[in-house]
Amino acid sequence: MLLSARTSIRVRYAETDKMGIVYHANYLIWFEVGRSELFREAGLPYTIFEDQGLGLAVIEATCKYRRSALYDDDLIIETKLESFTSRKVTFAYQVFRGETLLAEGKTVHAFINKEGRIVDARKYPIWEAVLKVCDTIE
């Protein structure tokens, strides 16, 4: 079973435009919050990856906006680990206000080393812990 998480966010005034509508780029920031929390809840905060010299660089991002989020809305970001290999990870997101779907998107990430080169994560000690948590085998 792949990982999933639900993260609550309240829209801050700074995230909106003059009309109180959330600026579109903030959804990508919320996607980052969702995936960070997903890994944290799984016992694999990003700091563990970074301590081992491994990063996850965004190589693709999409977002489909369905309804506007507004200042002071309580939102839920649902994040799912859609696919996972030793070189690439894909996350899927849905942003809800109550039962209303506001946006959905995906991000694709490549594992990189400190020099920014794509690497095989199986060569890092964290890989075994990742396999246990994700219950996936390449």
C-alpha cells in the first residue's frame, strides 16, 4: 500500500490577492507542505534524506484549479505517493474546502545528490527504511 496523508491548512491573508482569492502559486507551496507532512508522518522527514546527501528535486508540477480558495478558509490537502522508484517519485494532491474539491495536481521528483545529479537511491542507507514504509519494491 502506498502512503497517503491529510494536512490541514488555514488560508492566510498573505496568500490572497486584493479580492481575498488565493494566488495560484500558493497551491504548489501547499503541495510541498502535504508531501513534507506525508514523509514526516511516515517517520521519514526530509532531514533524514538530506543528512545522507540525498535530495528530491521537482522535475514536473501540474495543478488543475476547480474552485477558488478564499481568505480564512480551512482546507485539507490530501497527498498520496502515487509511484516510487529508486530514481523518481510521483505525488498526487487534492485540495478540499469541506467536501468541495478546489484543486488537484501532481509533482514528479528525481532523487539527486549534493551536486544536483540524478542518483539511484538504493545506494543510500535510507533506502531500506523507505521500502519498509512504502511497502513497495522496484
